[in-house]
Amino acid sequence: MACVGETTVTFVTLAVAEAARPEPAWDLITVANVCPSWSRLTRLVTGVFALKNASQFFVIVAVVPELAAEVVGLGAVAEAEEEDGAEFGLELAPELEPLLLPEQAAMPAPSAHTSRICWRTLRATMQLFSNFSPPAATQRPPVHDTRVRHPATPRPRAQRMMWGNVPVAHYRKETQTDASGPASPAPPASAGAGHEPDARYTFANERTFLAWIRTALGLVAAGLAIVQLLPPFHGIRWGRHAIGVPLILLGAVVAVCSYLEWAANQRALRRGEPLRRSWLPQLLAIVIALVAVAAAMMALISG
Amino acid sequence: MTRSRAGGTDDPGLARARTNLAWTRTALAFAAIGAVILKRELAAGLVVLVLSGLVWIVGRLARMPGHEVRARPGRLLVIAIAVTGVSIAALILALFGPQTAGLRL
């Protein structure tokens, strides 16, 4: 008795792998995939990486022919900037200098301007790790490139940081000569009669005066209403006057003192001096509290 | 908001608007107390009402956009004197005015 079965044989499975594609590269790739012990070291020994790197190098040289000239130009820029750096104390550590050229060569350089930016950025980064002493404010060269933060113009957040041995805030104070002006205008320093303060300070002082004037008017109105509109207390003939008249007097005092305070504050702003403490709030609180206590007592007494 | 520079010649942004509103509130306070005085003393009340208009005009003229922002002590002194005068008038009215029975609620 015979058993008959159907067997399907695929020639691709049984074929030799190297014979699948005749190209040498595919041959190498196929061998690499077949051999389990194929490693990076093996590829390096057999020359795969060397071929790859060489082919990439020739492609780059062919596509970007100006790269060589750019590298030469960067060398000239580096020499010029090193001269500037030496003039302003921007010396780089000797062990960091070899890092400059590979950094430039590794970056695509569409223009000489971009290369200069990259060069400055790299130099600024490397100066953070080297002994850098900031130059004097008068020797600082002008910064025309706004896309690069010059070492002498740190970020605002860096005001609390140290730049070398000098606080950055002190350094900014010396070098703050740009056209944008100070970030927050401060009152000028004391100089004789002083200078006109910032407009916002003038407005704020004026609004404070007007607020005190309205308070005075409110006190006068309250005192007058108490005297004229409040029903008299039983048994206390001058009860309404005892409550209302102090408020009216306080209104007059507040009106006069508010002007005196405004003048004193404006004078202090002009001279850059600290504002003196106002005693009007204490006076107002004390008088109103006393009047309230007196009114409560009279209301209790009169029944 | 526009940032002003030291010297007070630029537009200080919303500070001018807030100050104008403060002047307006002060003028309204003058008008309110003038109305109260007007109920008892016609002449004094009219004077205070005129003062309220004067305060409003002073506030508007002193803070027109485009004008140089600087302190004007004279105008503020006028306002302080006016309030003091109103206080004195109210004091005189309270002390020597007719005694009323007050409002019956």
C-alpha cells in the first residue's frame, strides 16, 4: 500500500543566498544578515565603513564645492576674531581650540554670515568654561548681530548670575547704552532740584491726591448729613453736632494735608529719595473710630 | 501699552486714563455735596456745583493727550483750597444754620 502526498518545494528557499543578487553590495549585506556573529568590528575590518565614508565624502565634495573655500574663510575669520578676543581678554583655553574647526566643518554653511554666527556662538559657549574676564565697558565692540547673544549682553534672567568675577547686574549697568532704554525707568538720582520723574509716577501721585480729596469731600458730606438730616437724639441736644462737626473738620484737615503730602511726594520723586510715611490713614482711622464710638454711646443713651 | 521714558514727555498709556477717571470721580463728589448743600443753602450749593464743573474742566485740560506730563502744583492747590472752603462752609452751616428735625425714616 502506498501513500501519496503532495509536497511543494520553493526554489527560492533552497537557493544560495549570495546568488540572489549579483551586485557586490547586496552580497555583503546578505552575508551580514546571514552570519549571526557579524558585528561592527567585522564590517570595519572588511572595509564596509571605509567605503561608505569615502563615498559620502566624495558626494559632499561634489555637491558642495564651496565647502573647502568656506573652511579656509573660517580660518581667516577665526584668526581675526582671536585677535579681537586677545584685545578684549577673550582668550580660549588651548585644549579647546582644536574643537573649533571640526565644529565649523560639521555644520552646513550656506553663507559666510551664518558661519560667523556659529563661530561666535561656539566661542561664547566655550568661554563659559574658560577663564574669562569681561572687558571694560568702553572697550566693548558694538554688537551688530542681533541673532547672537554677545557675551557682554547676557539674558535678563542672568542678572543674578556672575560673569567671571564680576556680577552681571553690575556689568549691565555699565554697558546699558542701547537705544531701547531702561526696562523699568527708575527715578533719577539726587541732583539738586532733581529731574522730572516718570509720567506714571506723576500720575499716580496725582491720583492719590485726588483720592484723598474725595475722602475729604465724603467726610464733609457725611458730617453735614448727620447734622442736617439725622433725627436728634432724645435728651442730647448737641448730639448730632458732636458726631458731624468732627467729620467736617477732619475733611478740611485731610484736604490741606493731602496737598502737602502730594507736594512732598513729588519733591521726593524728583530727587529720587524714598517717599515718607503718611500719617493721614492713622488720623482718619482714629477720628472715625472715635466718632463711631460716640455715636454708639449716644444711640444707647437716647434709647 | 506704550512705555514712557524718564522725562515724562511720552504717552504713559493707561495711567492717563486712570487719572482722568479720578478727576471725573472728584468732580462727581463735588457735585454730590453741592446738591446736599443746595437743599439747605441755595447760594452755597450753587457755588459748590460750579466748583464741580471747574474741577472737571481742570482735570480735562491738564491731561489732554499730547500735552507734556509734569506736575502742576497750582491746579492741585486750587482744588485743595476749594475743598477746604467747602468744608468751612459746611462747618458754618452745621454750626449756625437752621436746626432741622431731620429725616423721619
